[in-house]
Amino acid sequence: VFPYDTFRGRDLRGLPLKGANLSDQDLERAVFEGMDLEDTEFSNANVKKANFKNAVLTEAIFNEAQAREAEFGGARCNLSTWAGADISGADFTGADLEHANLKDVIAHKTKFVRLKSMKGAILWNADCGQADFNGTNLNEVGDIDKAGLILDGSTGVK
């Protein structure tokens, strides 16, 4: 939709981006707080340190995205796809990850604190070393959907 543009550090609130294709875009430190980004494509995008607090990210696609230290607090990420994304240091406190596909993500030191839901989430081969799951029920994820899950040094895991 916006080829070769950079939105690095820009406040994008108010733009009609629902369903947009933002693949391969440089969105580092961009502000999407509270936006409706349902069905938006962020594959291979740089969204490091971006602000997605309280955004609607239902069915959004973040495959292979660089989302280190991004803020997703309170966001609705149900049915979203994150396959192969690097979400290390990101903050999902209070977010909804119901039926999210987190296959092969790198999530070192990521905050999955007090998630609304992880029911039906897929965590195959996810590397969640030193992640924080305090107040989150990881048992909502079926055993088969946790195959290969790495939790070394993680907190809040029961």
C-alpha cells in the first residue's frame, strides 16, 4: 500500500490502516495506540519499539516481523499470526492472545503478564526464555500446541 515509505517514529493514529499491507515497512517507534488494525499485514516489517497499546490486532499478521521492545499492552491480538517474529522484550501485559499463532517466535524477556486469554494459542518451538508469564494461565494452551516450547528462566510458569 505504501511502498518504499518510512514511517519511523511517526504517529499514525487517525490514518485508515485497517486491512492495509504494511509488509516490509520501517515502522520503528511508530504510534498505533488504540487503532483498529484488524487484518493488517506487518510481515517482515520493522516495528521495534512501536506502540500498539490497546489496538485491535485481530487477525493481524506479523510473520517474520522485528517487534523487539514493542508495546502491545491491552491489545486485542486474538487470531493474530506471529510465525518466526522476534518479539523479544515486547510488552503484552493485559493483551488478548486467544488463538494467536506464535509458532517459532523469539520472545526472550517478553512480558506476557496478566493476559486476558491464551486459549487455543499455538506456541510450537517458541523460544520464551526469561519471559514473564505472571498472572497468565499458560495451561489454557493445549499440550500439543506447546511442543518444543522453551521456557528456560521464565517466571510465572506453573
